[in-house]
Amino acid sequence: MSHAPVSLGIIGARGHTGRELIRLVAAHPHFELAFVSSRELDGQRVDAHDEGYAGDLRFESLAADAVAAKAADAVVLALPNGKAAPFVAALDAAAPETVVVDLSADYRFDEGWHYGLPELTRGRYAGQKRISNPGCYATAMQLAIAPMLGRLAGPPQCFGVSGYSGAGTTPSDKNNVELLRDNLMPYALVGHMHEREVTRQLGRPVEFMPHVAPHFRGITMTVNLHLSEPVGLEAARGLYRERYAGEPLVRIVDDAPWVSRIAGRHGVEIGGFAVDAEGRRLVVVATLDNLLKGAATQAMQNLNLAFGFDEMTAIPR
């Protein structure tokens, strides 16, 4: 069955996630990159910066009204938190039928937006044109907790470690390679945005302690779960295998997954299952690439769902 090309624009294309998105869209049989916006790279050829793209497109510096005037079928906002609103307002006014996928936290708490973590929320998708992409840490936490959600005796404690690409391209302590060398940098240890995001989505309080490490990409999430009823190790592992059976991007493994093995890959690994002697405490580890399943790959899943394509189209296994 042939499809007319779906025109797609990316705002914030200079960032790490924007570049991953360019590669994914360029490899998609039905999406056509209509424009890429970056103030810093205005006028430069896209193929000079992203080897996955082979067309003649150049970066543009586009204001919100100019983006809306492009009338693309889809727009992905790959902007820092707090920057999406002008673009969304312009698209709401001039191009309400454009599918908008926002990768920032700006609309994750907005009831009018679909929260797109497909493994957990695809059943709630009903053709909404405004889709909020979950946070990278929040994706790892939710996938690690969801199979045990009905068995919790208290808030899960989540110890998260991210590569410094998660801090974006704007210089800060959290992406300063010199400061991170031989170091682990804790930050926002209570009330982190992803803590609130996961608490809202799962309907249960979650405690989250984020850290940045010297590696570039990838998240390790170690989750401590107190349970209301005892569970054996094999039974716990079985609950995860059952919950994610048929999910091509979730792999349940026996040993604790390593972040070095997930970098550059599009899925999630969950493993390292450990149960205490009473069976009332389960520890589980999840890893994912924060730029892929934590951002660009998940956006591609959401775009495929929005346009009726197979969810895994253009996503390497």
C-alpha cells in the first residue's frame, strides 16, 4: 500500500536529540523532512552535520509564526524546557491539524495532551494531535515500576544515573566534562520534575534521586520496590516478562543491564532482579539510551501511531 509522503519539521535540530531525529526521519519510508530549524546553524546544509541525511535541506532560523505557516503534517519540538509555548500557540491558531510532538516537559502535565509512552499508554491514544513525549528518566522509571504497580507497599525509590548528554548542549556543570571526570554529580534530589511526572502518570508517589556521570549517553535506573505481599524471584521476573511480552523495544534480562551495552540502541533492558529473604523487597534495574528510547525513538513511535503506520517503522531492532 503506497502512502503520500508525510511532511515533518523539527524545531531545535542542533541539539543531541534533534540530530537523532533527523537520522530516524531520513530513514523513514513515509516521512519527508520539510524543514529543520536552528538559530545557530541557520543557512548551513543539514547533510554537512548529519550523515544520516542525504537531501539538499538547509537549517533555517524560524520564528513560531513561520513554523505554523509551513503547514507541515507534523512538527517535532526538540527545545529546552520552557520554550515550546509560542510554537504551540502559533500552530494551534494557524495549523491545528498539524501533529505536534513536544519533547520537553512543557505539556506533560496538560490534560489536553496525549502522554506518549506507547508501551504503557498506546491504548489511550485516540487520534490526538498534541502529543507530549515522556522524559528519559521518567520512561525508565515507569517501565521498571509498572509491572509491580498493584503490589506496592510504599513509594518506589529510584536511583538514576544519566550520561551528560541528558543535560543538553547549553553549557552547565552537568555537561562539563572536566567537572564530571572521575565524578558522579547528584542534583535535584527531591521534587525533580521527572519525580512529579512519574507520580502523576502512575498515580502513586515515587521518590527519585538523579545523578550525572562522565559517560555521554545512556541511563541506569535502579529501583527499590517495597511490596504488600511476598513474591519470589522467578515470579517477579515472570511478571515483567508477561507485562512486556510482544513489546519489541523492551527486553527482560537476568543479569543487571549495563549502560555501556544500551548506548546507541533503541530499546530498554530491564533486569538484575533481586528479592530479599522475606520476599517483600524487590530491586530491579532498567537501562535505556536517553537520546533514543528516552527521546527520539519514542517520538518516532508516537509519530508512527499518529499517522497509522506500524509503530516500529524506521526504528532499528
